[in-house]
Amino acid sequence: MSAESADWMARIGAWKRVVGVTSHYRPEDADLPPVPRVGSFASVDVDRVLALRPDLVFLFSDVQAGVASRLISAGCAVFATNPRTLAEVERSLAMMARVVGDAAGAEPWLEEFARRLAPRAPLRRRVRVYFEEWDNPLISGIGWISEMIERAGGRDVFACLHGRPHARDRVVTPEAVRAADPEVILASWCGKPTVVEQIVSRPGWEEITAVRNGAVFPVRPELFLQPGFRLVEGYELLRWILESVAA
């Protein structure tokens, strides 16, 4: 089970049905009974999954397409989602709840998800934001991150790329980032620690406003890169940062 799916099961009261999760899941509730880990997001141990004899496996993203294929070939039932927008994330959460028979338990959470992700009042000015989800090559934020930036009152400096579904299609050059001159840089390198020192020391980046003003922020992947309920926390953090910079 992918991390955002596991988090969702815990919220809607379906944790008792979970038999395994990926290593990227960090439960908020310390009292949840532990379950086996079955590898990382990009390298799920299929044999370990099959050994748990699951009735259904939740997967996310084309990155896990190979895992899905192997599980299906082994006779395992798979429910895979591939959202790219906030609306698609919300629909995916609703579908997962229906699949496990907990639609009623999910309803209040879905209402809260939509409410907390609603567009905020305009700031004094729209702050230029660059989100970096990988460092080599530089990859700008996926579609829902661009939406979060815009809803929070910022301006995604690579908004023109937000509709592109594949990470390889959102590659940008260091020169393009310099030219865009973001006032805020948020970074979460998918699957490894984000190193701010490496970002600010890139050639010529000392000229970027965000670097000059110390507005380069490493952010937790579960708040931005996992398409689940915790995006609301990322959105609220983003709004707080933009309010601070726009003041």
C-alpha cells in the first residue's frame, strides 16, 4: 500500500484491514498497530507483498506501473491511481473509501479536504514561487503543487508546465530558474534528503531573490508530493510562507 493510501485508511477507520505499507509511510498516530514494510515507493518488494496474501493492493503513479503489472500477473487485485490535479486527488480518495466499504467514514474527511484547500484571499502581491521535486535534472512541481501555489496567492514560475503528467516533461534548466527569479524556493527531493546548501551554491543562483533573502525551504514530501489528505498541511504551510514574504 502506498503511503498516502495508508494514511487515508488510518483516517477513515480502515486501518485494521491494512497488512503492509511502503517505507515512506510515517503514521501520525503513534498508537496504530505496526504492519510490515514492503520496500520503498519506487522499489516495492513484490514477493513480500504476495507473502502477505492481500485481497487488494493500492498503488499510485505511473512510477509503480511495473509493480502493478507484476502483481496482476501473479493474480493479485490492484487498485492504481494516477492523479495530477487536486480534483483528481480528491476523487481518488473518495474512490479508495468506496472500494474498502468506508464511504461514510470518509465523507467528513473529504469535506475537510475541500474546505482547507479552498483558494485563499489575495495577498498584497503575488509571490513568485519555484518548487523543485528533483535536483538532477531539475524538475519543477507536479500539477497539484502548481494549483496549491496559485490558490495560496503565489505565482508558480513554471505554471506553463503544470499540465504535463510526466516528470521528464517538467525538467527545467538552472538558467531558466535564474531568469524566472523566484522569491520563494520550496524543495522536496523525492526519496532522498533535500540539501539546501547544494541549491543555494549553484552557479549564479546567488542572484536569485529567494537565495539572497534566505527564502529557500526544504519541505516534507508527505505534505506536498504524496497525493493524499496531508496536502492540506502543505497548503497551509505554503500560505504561511507566502504571507511572510509578501508582507
